[in-house]
Amino acid sequence: MSSAKANLEVLPRGVQVALALGLIALVAFPFTGTDFYVQMVTRMMIMAIFAMSLDLLQGVTGLVSLGHAAYFGLAGYALAFLMPQGEAVSLWWTLPLAVMASGLAALFIGFFVVRTHGIYFIMVTMAFAQMVFFLFFDNRALGGSDGLYVNFKPTIALFGWTPFAWWDLDNKLTLYYFTLAVLLLVYAFLRRLLWSPFGRALAGIRVNEHRMRAMGFGTFRYKLTAFTLAGALAGLAGYLWGVQTGYINPELMGFHMSAHGIMMVILGGMGNFAGAIVGAFTFEYLLHVFKDLPYVGDVHLGKHWQLWMGLFIVLLVVFAPRGILGLAEKFMKRRHKAGDSHE
């Protein structure tokens, strides 16, 4: 199981320090940035939660899903349906119900798809996601192609009682820190899960599922549990997306959204939840940079942002196959060896 353990989250001290400084920067950022950038970083944190949920499947268990965005969008739609037109409803029951809706959908779909392997698994996940996409896209009762609006932010009130009068998700600062808290909780949960016997079993399934079955592990149950949990966590991100943007449409369930999640995981480094966070922030930042590229003559470079993003991903995969954190770890080791040789 040494190769499985090597994929677990063991970060060099230098990388840990860099991540700690990044957390401090996130805590302090709202006091230095404008409302626009506060909202942009909030969106980055939401996508980081989505990327971590996919990394549980792709990086830890070895299941590459091209339909993971379906659960992201389902929770957003659940929020829109649970929110009446004329008043706000409580966070404390809309959030669990939305996450549960995504988790149950993942459980149902996973019951069929985790029986497949390799390219068949990838294609079946995409097929189910496309079915969900067109169910909402072609059905006016579900919002159709125009989607649905979330007219109010959820309240913290519980049975008419508001424990924190200052906490209002309409406030961009409150929503920012609430999203940051959720991000940290999800990371802590997944990190603990990674080192648990369940997480070790998932890592073993990724390395050699046949051997795990020969050792007596019910790999189907493990994979289905991971698939369901990943879908529920994607739903948590989708719920926060609906809260922030106030708008949900079928594009959130589409292939492109799932592909973006895969690219985020690859960027940061698979099998490493901190890498998923770094990958999500990097992807969203590069998206912003490439879309704002200027004209060169008559050519609008920003219009072809997919080309620049694709080139960047290809170069990263070729020269840093373990992602950004893997590249940082390699740099730290070389620096350490250089220091030892200098002494």
C-alpha cells in the first residue's frame, strides 16, 4: 500500500507555511479589496469546495466523473424551489435539504455507474448528467433554459428566533466569511476522512481494486459511499453558488462545468485536497485574466480564452504532472538538497 500512501496529503513544511499565509490573506482580504473582488474571491472559495468534492472521486478513489456538475446544479435548484417568492426562509433547513437532494441523486445514479470501470464509467456519468441537464433545460415547470431566480438570501432565523442579529447573508462580508468557514470545515472533514480506514480503503481501490476485493473489501459499497458523499459536497457548493448569485440555470449542470472541475483538480494536484483549493483559485484567476486580454490588431485575445487556458493546462501537465503543489514540493526538495550540498 506504499503507492496509495504516497498519494495522501503529506505536504512539505514550506508548502504548509505558504498555505497558512494564504489562509491569513483570505481572512484579511475583505478589508483591502473592493466589493467586486470580495464577490470574486467568494466565488473562488465556492468552486474550491466543488473541486474538493470531485477530488474525493478523481484523486483519492480513481473515479473520473464527467457528470459531477449535475449535483452542483441540483442543490441550487433545490434552493430556488424551497425559497418562496415573497419571503426568505431559514438556512438551517434549506441547506440540509438541498445537500440531501444532491446526495440522494448521487446515491441513485451511483448505484448504476459505480458498477462500470474505466472509460465506461466516464461515459455513463456524463450520460446521466446530460439527462439531468435536459430534464431541466426542456421543462418549463423546472425553469426551462432561462433558469430560476433566488429572490432572497436564506436567513439564520430558526422558528422565528434569530440568534445573531448581525448575521445577514445579504451582507457581502458576512457571506464571504460564512463561505470561508464552510471551506475550512469541508477541508478539515476530508483531510480527516483521507487518513481514516475508509480513506485508506478508497486509496487502495484506486491503486488496485482487484487486490482490495481479494482482501475482503466490498469495493462496490466503498465506491458508492464515496460517490454519494462527493455528490452531497458538490451540492453544498451549488447551494452557496445559488445564495451568492441569486440565479440558477441548467448550464451549471452541463459538461463544461464538470470539465472545469476536472481542470481545477489537475491544476492543483490530484489526491490532495489542498491542491484542489489551489487549483480552483488558480483556474478562476486565470479565467479572469484570459477573458480580459486586450485586442492585438483586429484580434480580440480575450475572446479566445479557452485556447489560452487549454495551452496552460497542457504545459502544466507536461512539465508538472503532479500539479502546482507537486511542483512546489519538487522545488522545496531541490532547494533543501542545494542547501545541504552547500553546507
